[in-house]
Amino acid sequence: MSTSLLGAADIRQLADRLGVRPTKQLGQNFVVDANTVRRIARLAQIGEGDLVTEIGPGLGSLTLALLETGAAVVAVEIDPKLAAELPATIAARAPEAVDRFSVVLSDALLVQTAQLEVDGRTPTAVVANLPYNVAVPVLLTLLERVPTLRSGLVMVQAEVADRLAARPGDKTYGVPSVKAAWYADVTWGGAVSRQVFWPVPNVESGLVQFTARPHPQTSATREEVFACVDAAFAQRRKTLRAALAGWAGSADAAEAALRKAGIDPRTRGEKLTVEQFAELAAAR
Ligand code: SAM
């Protein structure tokens, strides 16, 4: 295919021409390295037949690499200047992919599932270099709203990648780890140097891979399970008996629910799997 990826000089030129000054507020750090975007597209294991949701396409670096695989892409961008320019960038650099690409001007937190569909086809994968300040909420919103997603590959701040991929008992295991595990098997996909971005961010980045799986079986709703998770980690140094007193109504009620779910009341939230949180929420 004749896709011509964007290099550092292209990104700077494009930004200059559009009068784009990258803002921290929108997490605008653009990838200026073709190897990095190809690596992301390869790890995402996407190709012809996939409909990819890309969040925050920016100037199109990653978008072009995604289209190069043969996949179709619906990109969601909040910045009107960037969203308006994307079709021209795709037409110039990947003319054969124009029919497989569309852009939605929206905040990813507010986007409707129907806006991510094309001719009745639903998204199969999410791939994104996420805006760092809203990475976790954006990710969880998508996982919730788009149940047809089979997989995901996102780049986030390394520390956030660690948290998302953490296992029970790990130091970084917490609310994002459990909530992401509700939807998918989550694994660390590797580090990315900050030198591949313009402007160069203050933090390192990491890749996280998602493989969707059925929710844990429970009679509790997703909201009930997540409320239990939030309560358990709000006071993560306390035993679950104490941390969940407010959630259950009293420490005794928390202990009763914990025992019913087969969990030692003296344990801490950081030790529980998502399946155990699901059982606990149902036991209240
Ligand atoms: N994908 C591009 C790349 O890799 O070079 C840009 C990634 S940059 C880290 C994040 C992008 O997300 C920016 O283009 C920014 O304007 C956009 N963005 C920020 N907040 C957003 C939101 N809430 N919804 C959709 N896009 C957002």
C-alpha cells in the first residue's frame, strides 16, 4: 500500500500551517516516529475487516499506520482544527484508504456508540495514543459503551499503564486495574520513549493491551460492583471490614457481606480479584 507516514518534519510543518500550538490541557503530544506508530498498529493485531475506533487522532500519525493495515478507522477528535484537517491528510498520504476513514468531532467522553459505527458495522478494536489527563475515563467509557470491542491497544502515561495492567497484590493495583479487568484481560505492552513525541512530554509512556472477555458472573450490576471497588480503595490502608463500613452501612454489615462472599474481613482491597469484588457486591 502507498501509505506515507508522518515524520518529525511533516508534523512540525503541518502544525505550523494550521497554526496548531499543542496544548497540555488536551494532552497534545504528537508521535513523530513512524516506527512507533507501526509498532502500535502491529501490536493491535488489526487488519482488513476490522473497524477501529481511534481516540484523539491529532495530526494523523497513528491514523495512517492503522489505515496501512487495511482496517477501517473512525477517529474521534475534540479539537476542531485537527478534526477538519484529517480528511485532507489521509487523502494526500493514503488515497486508497479514504473510503475506510471518517472523523467525528466530539469529546470522546460524550461520543455516542452509533457515531462509531459504519453502515451498521460495529467497532471491533480501540487503538489510541490517549490524551493523558483523561486516559482512564475515556478508556472505561469506551469499554462500557461498545460491547462489540474484541481488543484494544492504547498508549498512556507509563504509570497509568502500570496501574491498568496490575494484578491483585501488586503495589500499583487499584481502581483502574479492577475496573479494566471487569471488561478485559489487560497486559503491559512495552515502554515508549518520550523522545518519539513532539512536544516531548515530562513523563514516559507505556502500551497496554486489552482482550475483551465476558464480565464476571454476578447478580450485582456493574454500577454496584464499581461502587464496592471505589469504597474499598478509598481507604486502601484499612482492612476491608473497616474500609467498607460506609458502603455496607456498618462494619458489622461489611463483615457479614465479606464472609458471605468467602473473603477474610481482615484482608485489604488490593488483594481482591474483580471476580471477588463481583461476589462481594452481590453479597451486600
Ligand atoms: N494520535 C495522535 C498522535 O499519536 O500523534 C495524537 C495523540 S495526543 C496524545 C492526544 C489527542 O487527543 C490530541 O489530538 C487531542 O486534541 C485529543 N483529545 C484530547 N482530549 C480529547 C477528548 N476528550 N476527546 C477526544 N479527543 C481528545
